[in-house]
Amino acid sequence: MRPQMNIKGQRFGRLVAVEQATGHKWRFKCDCGNVKVMNKYSALNGTAYSCGCLNKDRKQVFPGREFGQLIAVSRVENSYNAGIWVWRCGCGNEFEARVAAVRARAVTSCGCEEPEKVPVMEGIFFRGVSIADIAKGADVPALEALKHIIKHNEVPT
């Protein structure tokens, strides 16, 4: 039987190994003060690096917090349930938006920038017509055939 690896005192992100609990389970103390018992391999392979407080910190919004080019300025009064904040864009304009929309990157600017256009399946062809052209409706018979394949999982005759 191999000797157990001693990780006492080692730091893994915000966690410090305190003592072995049982088997592969160790007691870790987080920088926030919480103590958490977990598998030592979660710390060793990097899948755990806090007691969970790091995820909570990432979700918090406070004045000055940056989300891309947007900076949270202040919460809009009477919108505590709606989560609406005033944001300052990289261009200097201020506007109101929901925190959820900013986190989901549905709102990335005040509108000063055009959203990046993602090419629609460029270079992929179906019956000699590009998927991008089919998506634009350029080849209606190919579009209908493609819809049939997707719906029925068979090529129309």
C-alpha cells in the first residue's frame, strides 16, 4: 500500500489544507474563514479552489465592478427586485440595464457598438448550396429539404 500524500499547509487557490479527515477527505480552511471538508484530489487537480465564496464574489454587483467595457455605477432606486443598475459604457455614456442581461452578455455596451456578426455556417454546403444562403432563404427548395431532414431524419425522395 502506498503512503498517503501529506498536503498539510499547502495552498490551493483560496484553500489551505489543515488536516486529514478520513481517507482522501481533507479539512480545508478558506481565506474567507469557512472550513470545508472535501476530497484532496479536487484541490490537487484544480477543480476546487475556494469553499464556494469565489463563485458568490463573482456574481456580486457593486459600484465600480467591471463587466467587459461596462462599469456598474449605482442601483436604480425602487428596482431592488428587478436588478436594474446604471452602467457606464467604455465610450462614457451612462444607461440603465438589468444585471442579468449584462451578466449574460446580452448587453455589452450602451449601443455605441454594433454586436459582432457571427458567420452562419460559412463553407458548409447542402445539395451544392451554402448553408448561409439557405438560411437567408436564397434557395427555397433546399431549405425545405433541409427542414424535412431535420424533422424526419431522412432525405426526401
